[in-house]
Amino acid sequence: MSEDCAIRVTLPYQLQLLASAPAEVAVDVSGAVTQRSVLDALEQQFPMLRGTVREHVTFKRRPRVRFFADGADVTHDDPDTELPNAIADGRTPFMIVGAVAGG
């Protein structure tokens, strides 16, 4: 996909507060719609989120963050793998979820 796409992204409550954003935001992605391109666009639009979802230098996913695309857990997929068409065409959002830990 080579045109600009408005990708829907849902944010966990903590990131909504940090970014002063609603639960769902739209980000513009140019080129292939991948985890990397979506997160790059999200961090560009909401700079205060840099370092919260991915490490500052390595851009590796933070340990307690998970990603879902069209109902599938894509957390451990290669960040440059294209996301499903349902994400690229805006039918479903790319979901960022804070994992729950404890016991």
C-alpha cells in the first residue's frame, strides 16, 4: 500500500492520560502499514508517548505492552510485517494494550 492511510489506534487508559487523547486516535501512515509504521506515526503525532510503548534507542516493545490487529495478537510478530487489510482500510483499530501482571 503506497498511499497515505488513516489508521485507527486504540490506547490504554494510562497512555490516553499521558497524551491527553481519547481512547481511539487516527494516525496517518505512508507506505506499508506495519507495527513499526503505525507506532512511528503515533509517536510523531503524540511525542509524549515516545519511550512508553517502545524503548527510546532500540525501539523494542516494552515488556508489558501487547499489540492486537483484527482480533489477533501480533505482539511477537516482526515489526515490519504488514498488518491485516482490516487495519489498513480502517475497518478495525490497531490495539495497544497494557498487559496485566500480578497475583
